[in-house]
Amino acid sequence: MTEVIMPKMGDGMEEGTLVEWLKKDGEKVKSGEIIGTIQTDKATLELESPGSGTLSGLLLKGGETVPVGVPIALILKDGESLPAGWGSKDYVPSANGSAAVAESPASPAAAPAEATTTPVTAEVPVSEGRIKASPLAKKIAAEKGISLSGVTGSGPGGRIVEKDVLAAGPAPSAPVAAPTAPTPAPVPVVTATESDVVVPLGRLRQITAKRTQESKQQVPHFYVTVEVDVEKILALRSMFEEEGSGKVSINDFVVKASALALKDMPEINSVFQGTTLLQIGGVHVGIAVAIADGLTVPVIKNAQNLSLRQLSVKAKELAKKAKENKLSMDELTGSTFAISNMGMLDVDNFIAIVNQPNSAILAIASVRKKVVATDDDQIEIRSRMNITCSFDHRVVDGAIGAKFINVVKGYLENPTRLLS
């Protein structure tokens, strides 16, 4: 028999929601066949069968959420049946994906598992004497010189798992007072009246709320705004259309300008890692796309190597797939910078929230006709737009942020530099 687990589709994915089963309990399936759909923190994706046989023991209903790695069904071969304890606290997934039942604790010293109706984690527990720990937990403990005897396990039956070891860390040489975590502000509760309407939040909207709140709480933001003259961009767009060579949006120019600016200033194309910064070799630009129940950010990989036309085609393709909910996990992960464009929504200016783990996001406002004074003190009416970059101050200082957004501005005001 083979376990169907909640798959990990991306580095930041911690849990997934079953949208629906496309195959019924007791139905024959083949390896690689689509048996259901899953909602991650980024998109709805297809769940493939990990083996051939009979789909059995479905543990989730549509709308239910579990952590990644948790078993949610079994694929049984002919003659096999569900193992004793399947779906209960006694069930322990095995390393090769076949079913097993947990042994009873050897003595009262072993902490019993708490009763739960949710399947347990997919890590494989092993015993180290009287200490129960997963192989990964033992490996990390050995590398960090941590004694497992002093680590409290949070896994089933009190087993020590990876996060317990990481939380324990090396033993301090002297007692250190633990920092007091700030108490989160309670969510205001308003009693609904008969004229009010309660609107349940969809899964993606809940995740969007969670991610943006975490970013604003964890990332020290600062913002830099400049005004960009787009007369030359508008002239180039008109020339392209007259030549019949296709439309290129202002957003396409912004993506290209940002990619080149990030190549010029790789310090912006970095990820904060506590005591180090990781400068990413490729420029992977995320494009924020509003969809029915939230926000998604498909990614143009290695944007620094693509021409303006190639970027335009790719951006349109990703936006279309986002609205049709057909983006792959590869197209939704790995961004190093993000762009949010509200230019089509008639706004003068706005600031965006940094999309972690990126260190910056660029917000694009609407193009406006403005009266401006030229360098020779003449008055002209010009097409201008505001762009605002939000930065993670742990990675970028004010002067560097200001330099970066002006590099972007320089490319946009001289768009022929973007045509190579």
C-alpha cells in the first residue's frame, strides 16, 4: 500500500487545503493520475496519485486543511486492506510510504500521544534508547552538539522532531532571559445585526491576510517615491503599434527597467538570513495579479536575460494563467523582487507591502498629464507617473534604496536602453 500525503509544493508551504477529491473512495487509480485538487498559499494545484491501485481511507473532506507531509489517503493493491489505526493517533507513516501502526510506549516514561482526529506528521520516528526522535532531528542534534535528553518533543507520543531541535539550539553558557513576545492585538469582535452580511473568507484571502500581516510585523519597511516622465515610453509604444509589431505595456517597460536595475545593484536582489544576506544570482521578478478571492504573484524567472518583447509575452501568459488558476508551483515560487501595478485603477500613488523573502517591491501608479517646468524654465504638459519602492531596512539602507529607484527611473526615462 502507498500513502497519499499532503505534498510540499514550494519552500514556504507549511500546509495545504483539499479543494476536492476527483476520485471516489474505492475507485481504481493509476500512478500519476489526477485524484484531487489542493489549495496552497499561492494557487490551486492538481494532486497526483503516487501509485496504482484502489484509492481508500480518505481522511479529508473538501475545505479541510492539514500540514504538509500528513497522510490523507491510501492506495491499496489487490488483497490489501486499511491498516489498524489508520487515521488515528496510533498510526505512524513509514519511510517507504507503506502503512504501519505505532508500537505502544515501552514504559510510563514515554509521553503518550494526545488524542486527535487529524493524521499525525509524516516524519518517521525512531527510538534512541528511551528518547524518541526522528532521523532528521537526530542528525541536526548531532551537527549542533545538542543533547536530545534535554529537548521536549512536540511530535506524536512526545517524539522529538526537527523544529524541537532547532528551537532548543546550543546550550547557553549562562542563563539568558528569554525575550518576551509581544501580545498580538485581539481581533475586534462586532456583533452582527439583521441587516449585516457575514462573508466567509476564502482560503486564498485568509492566506493573503496572514502573509501581509506577517510581513508588516516582521519587516521594517521604508518607502521611496519618485516621479517618472513617460513621454518617451508612450512615443515608443505608439511607434510599435503603427509598425504593427504588437503592443507593449508600460508595465513591461517597468519590468525590464527593474530587471536591469537589479542586475546593476545586486544588493537589492538579496534575501535577509539573520546574520547573512544571500545575493541571488538570477533576477526573478514577481508580478502581483489580483484574482477573484485574493492576490497571487507569478514569477518571471531570469528576467535579466529576456528582451522587452519576451518579457511582455511572458507577463501576459502568466497573468492569463493566474486568472484561470492554472499556474504551476514553479511559476509561483522563487521571486527575488516584486512589482505591483495599480496604474489601470486611477490612483495617484500607493505603497505596497514587501513580499517576503524579497527585500523590495515596486508600486506603479497611474499616468497623469501634469504641468511641469523644464530645465530651461519653460512650461510643458508632460505625462508623468509616480513609482514607490518599499524596502526591507534589514537589507537596504535609505541611500541605497534612493539610488536604486533612481536607476529604475533613469531606464524608464531613456527607454531605448531597454530595447537591447
